[in-house]
Amino acid sequence: MSFSSRITRLPTAFDKDRGDDTLALVPQFSGDLARLIHGAAGCSPYLKSLIEKEGAWLPQGVDDPEAALETLFDALRDTAPDQLASALRMGKRRVALLTALADLAGVWSLEQVTGALTDYADLASDLALKAAIGNEIRRKKLPGQTEADIATAGGMVSLAMGKMGARELNYSSDIDLICLFDETRFDPADFHDARASFVRATRRMAAMLNDLTGEGYVFRTDLRLRPDPAVTPVCLAMEAAERYYESLGRTWERAAYIKARPSAGDLEAGARFLRSLTPFVWRKHLDFVAIQDAHDMRLRIREHKGLGGGIQLAGHNMKLGRGGIREIEFFTQTRQLIAGGRDPDLRDNRTVPALGRLAEKGWVPADVAERLACHYRAHREVEHRIQMVNDAQTHDLPKSPEGLQRIACLMGRDLDEMTGDIRRRLTEVHELTEGFFAPDAGRAAPAHGLDSEIIGRWRTYPAFRSERAVKIFDRLKPELLERLSGTAHPHQALMALDGFLAGLPAGVQLFSLFDANPQLVDLLVDIVGTAPALARHLSRNSGVFDAVIGGAFFDAWPGAEALGPELAAKLDQEGDDYEGRLDAARRWAKEWHFRIGVHHLRGLISAEEAGQQYADLASACLAALWPVVAGKFAEKHGPCPGRGAMVLGMGSLGAGRLNATSDLDLIVIYDADGVDFSEGRRPLASRAYYARLTQALVTALSAPMAQGRLYEVDMRLRPSGTQGPVATSVASFRDYQRTQAWTWEHLALTRARPVAGEGALMAEIEAFRQALLARPSDAAAMRRDVTEMRARIAAAKAPHSIWDAKIGAGRLQDIELTAQAAALMAGSPGRSVAAGLAAGVAIGWLDAADCAALQQDYGLFWKVQVASKLLSEQEMSPEAIGAGGAAFLLRETGEATLDALAASLERAAARAEGLIEASLARDVKQDGTHV
């Protein structure tokens, strides 16, 4: 399709005579093309001068603008180095002219316009850099480099920053470059000579682009975005730059690197450097501190540039002024900084696509993103027209009516309609973004009636050490205290909040999070008013609040099948950093653990569902971590000898029913398959190999790290208990279970479940478990053994009160033991209490009524157990859980008062104890063989 057939709009000449004079230079143009030339030259002295200089080339350019640019670029690539400076200036004139005409006529979109300008900046900087590096190499000034290294600029790269990095250059943009070199390509002894050579090359490149000659300039080039530009050379070693950002980098530099990309020289080295900065730019936690930093930057820019105050169109800065382009960019980049560390999909260096991604992920309302994108495009169009007039690096609207009329003519619009539209857009951008950066902090503090002495001591806590933290919290405090005063027991809630604040090591990040997300204040009040133990956990792990606003926090539970691959993918993102992987697992698990607790606390799931979800989470952690641990161990000692190993979950984990503080009962079983030693740098005998691998797994789960522990691990259920090896061979496991195991060990096996490791071995152990349980058992002997076990348990540990839901006759442990005995006598493979009790009914040991009663009593005690572990780290008591916890517990159990609940627990325990003792005195049909 020809250029003229694609024209959708035309400028009108502000100076008709100037348009007539210019049109005479290109008499071959007619129709809309002629009107385009007439209008462009009649509005812009700059475009008129370009047409005068490049009029002979222009017909070729407008015939097929995309092909014309490709031809131009190819010719420049073939230009000799000594002719390059002149050729690049000629190229800039042609690109600027063709792009302006395609823009004014609506032939190209905004992205095509800015993309063409950016493509030329990339090409020009790349050619200038390689010409300068080639000169250094030919003069033998760059140690060890030859002509073949010119293609990669000897290891030097320029990073495009700002609008160039985002492929969003405007007509008179300068280009912001950070120049770096890969010091690993040089011997340490040659470092200083290499750096001096790269500094010279950088200066020559900048001069070729920047110097104003009789033919003009290519691009104004700014090298000041590099680290500490006042004292550092114009080209830095990558290692030095990385060290700077890790130790001294500031939020504005993080924001700048959102748009960074390698644009010239050694692009591969540049990409490696940017990957190394990922932890600096993209924080693992949701980073709401960035909001305040961005707001402070906005205010400093306004103050420095004198751009504060209302919107007055005459002289208004379309980039930095109120409601301008920078407002939209800051809004977008700040949201990216907040969440981009956790969601790589948000790491787009282009403004409009980034807004779209933020909307897709729920970080920006879709209508807000759409309106801001529309305003951004419109603002950029106005900015382009301002700069087209005289090729001036300005963003200010003209101050005179004549100047504004010239801009309206370039846009082909009525002046009043244009100014009204600009004012409306500026106002709406300001309204949409200002509330995000500077929410109203002027609300009057309500009369909350809370203890002022407690509130007064908060300033002494570590979280309030910085003025910034105090400033942010002061904005939060009125609403926070108001909501506390509205709880059922304000003083207890205040005391819990006090404990939460006292435990915080720092406050800026979390207070910023609350400031930007008021719904989290509701959640905090709910937690501190109900579950002090969870509040204390939050004070030490406040990053788990990220999960609440990080996406689908209130979606349905995904299940262990989905959780395992999700965690595995998270661990893969850490690369080869083993400790990083372990911390990532802890961070991920804490977020899901927190989610389960909040869902339970708010009545979104039952105690039964919570138990299953806690077990799913633990299973997913084991499944994802086992190959990581085994892989790390194999680096030193070689792959697993033989068939490998598997992890058998025992106890509550095996039964798929954990609470908030459960540890994990595990057995590791391996099959060396006749292989005596591993094959690695440091071979180990197979038995020692699997023993040490098991210890590595326990350490990976239980070692205190930056993110705390993952789980406590108990391996006492392995064959021979603490006297046996920590890892058991499959042959030893089978033999022990068949010939040596005590009754209690077979009872424990009724709940065993393979959770991680080699799939074939997991299936084999499960098949063996089921076959072993299916063997006929001596029911009378088993009943005697269980009776003795109950007596030993009772003698060893008595319940502390009726609120001890686990220990004691007729309570959780006692009913679980009965269900296991029933499953073992019946040969049932089911792991749950319900399955075990049902198996007892099937063999006639229990009747249906007894089974239903035991299940009902078990359910009541389970509700109390799961709730108590969520509410408090202390022994369960009304005093330990407070009024909020009591309300939660009563809601869970359906009782009206704690006294009524205590009475129900007494009755349940007595009934269950009687049923269990009666069953242990009862014979089983066919002497224990199941029917």
C-alpha cells in the first residue's frame, strides 16, 4: 500500500507562504502528499529545512517508507569509518523527515514512529562505538584484541536507558547511555590499559554522535546515568558497576533499569550484566517502599524545575508538569517495582504494554490502565509536535497564542478543541496518579479511647527507628486505632498489636504496604484481635502479607498436585544458588501457610479442610525439595547409587492431616541395588551415602535460615527407632517389618504414605505396605498390645486440662490409635481415622453407632486442636487465646460459651473412652481375619 493511500490526517499550514515555497522544491508531489508537505513546512521551520536538504531523496522515502529505511540502514553499515560521522548526520535528517511525515499523516502509529527513531539511535550508536573501538584495536591500544573483536566491540556495550531503552524516543530526545566493558576478557595486568582504551572509545563515540557540525548532529548523548558520574570514568567495568548497585543503588536507579537494554556493542555481555542486576531491580518481596520513593522523586523534580502548582496550558511542561508524561511513567514503573520481583510477566520496558500487563494481573484497574494508555499516546503526540517546530529539546507548550496555534495546525485540529482536550487529559492523569502516590493524610484522628501509654511507647521500637517509618505510620495510625477500638475487646487487640509492632525488625516496607493497601489493615486488626500467635509470626515474617495482594489469595485450594510444580518452578528461578533455593522454599511455604491460617480464621475453610491443606503443603515442599537436595549432594558425591531413594511420610503427614505447628515424621528408604559405592568426586559407600543424604534433607527442612525453618523433622519412627540408621535399605525395611517390628510399628504403618523420591520405589513401598497390612493378624494379641500402649501413654503424659485435645483417654491420640488397630485387624490400606473406624465396623469389632460416635468426638477434638494451634503457641486455655480467639473457637465448634464447649469436650472424652475400652475387651469375628 502506497504512502499516499495510507494518509488519514493532514496538518494545516500556519505560514502559508513558507509552505508554498517549500512545495516548489518537490513539484512531483500532488494531492494529499502535496498538502502534507505544505502543512508540515508551513508549521515547522525544522521540517522545512529538512525538506530543503533531502528533497531529492524524499520521493524515494515516501514511495515505501519501511523499505527506504532498511536501504538507508544497509548503506550506513557499509560506510567507511572515516566517512561515518557525515553519513550518520545525513541519515538522521532522512529518518527524522520521513518519520515526521509518516507521523503527521497518520501513516504510522506511535509505536512505529518511536520505534523508527529508536532503531536509528541503536544503529548510529553501534556504528559509532565499533568505529571507535576499531581505531583503538588498530592502534594496538586495546590489549589482546584483534580485528575479529570489533564485531563485539572488544567486550564493550552501551546500555540504552530511558526512552531509548523503551524504544520510545521522541523527535528531539537525547539518548541516555551507560557504557560498560566485560573485564573478564582481559588479563588482570591489562585491566587499566583496557579501561583507558574503552574510555577513549566512549568519548569518541559520544563526540561522533553529539558534536554539532555544519551538517548538524546525530543525537545529543548523555552518559550521566552511570554509577556516581561525578567521580567515575565514562566507561566502567561490569564488576564495578554491579558492586555499586548491590551496595549503593537507589530506587530511582532501580526504576531506570526497568527500561534498560543492550543497544550497541557486545549485546550478549550486556544481557548477562542486566541478568546479574535482577535481584537489585526486582525485589523478591512486594516493594511498596517504591511508592514513597517515587513520590519523593516527583516532588523533587517539581521543586527543582519549578513545576508545582495548577495546570496552566501556556508554558506547561508536557513531560514533567502536573498530569504529564512522567506521571504516567512513574505510576507504571512504581507498580512494576512493587510486584515485578515476584511476577516476571510485569517486567516490560515499554510504558503502554506494561500498563496492559499490570491490568491483566490485577495491579491496576483495567479502565485506569486503558485511560492512562490513551492519555500517554495523546501526550506523546503533543510532545512530538512541540519538538518538530524547531528540533528543540523542549517539552513546554508554547506560551503565546500564536505558538499554540502552530501546534494545533501541525495536529490538524481547532485550537480551542485542542487546548480543551489537552487540559482535560492533564487533569485526569493527575487525578488518576496523585491518589496513588499521595493518598490523603489529612483525616482527623478519632477519639479511640485506647491506652495512650501503650501507644506512646511504639516510637521506641526498632520498626520506628527511621523518620520515614514514623511518617508513614502516622498516616496509618488514626484509621488503625479507630478499627482497633471497634473490635469486641479493644484493649486485648491493642496489646496484640503492640506485640506485633514490638517484634518488627523494621517498619518502612510493611508500613508502606499497609499505606498502599488499606484492606490489609482490616486483616491485621482481625489477626491481632483473634490470633496473637499468628500476629507474632507476622511480626517476624511480615513478607507473607505480600501473598494477600499478590494475586489469587482467596481462590480455591489448588491441591498438592499443583503446588509441587509451582514450588519447583520457584526453585528453578534461583538457578544454582542452593541456599537461595532453600530460602525460596521457606518464603513460598510461609505464604501458603499464612493463607491457610487466614482462610481458617475467617471461616472460609473448615478445620478438616485446613488439616488437609497443611498436609498438602508439606507434601509439596518435600516433593519439590527432594530432587534439589539430592542434586546438590550429587555434585560432590555423585548420583544416587542404585535405584535411588524415597521419603515415606508417617503419622499425621502420612494420614494427610496436619495442624499449623505440626512437625514431619519421615522415613527415608533406599535401594542401592547391589552398588557398593557412589561415583563422584568424593565417592561414598552406599549406606553412608544415603545416611548423609538423609541428613542433608533434614537440614534443608529444619535449618534456621534467613527465612526461618521450613519444618521440624522427626525420624524416630524408622526401623529400630533412634538406634537404627537414619536411612533404611528397602531390603532391611521389608525384613524388619515382616519379622521384627513391634505392634505399634505396624500400627504406624497404617498411616504411612510415600511423599517424595523415585516414583518406582514409592510405588513398590506402597504395594509392600498394603500387602503387609493385608496379612491375617492375631486380634487378641493386638488388643492386649494396644491396651498396654494406652496405659504407658497415660502414665507418661497426662492431659494438662480439658483443653488438651490431643493427649488423654478418649481424645485425638486415643481415637487415632483405635482407628489404626481397626485398620490393622481388618487389613485395610486406608490411612484416615474415618477409614480405620469403618474397617472396624466391617470386621464386627465396632458397630455403626460406635463408629459414628467416635468420629463425632474426634471431629470435635480436631476442631479444638487445629484452632488452638493457630491461635496460640502456649498450652490451650481460655486465658491464652483471649476473647477474639474464644469467639473463633466457639464459631468453629458451634457452642455458645466456653463453659458449654468445655462440658461438651468432657462428655465427648468420656464417651469415646468408654467406647474404646469396650472395643478392646471385645472379640473380633473369625479371630481377626477380615470378612
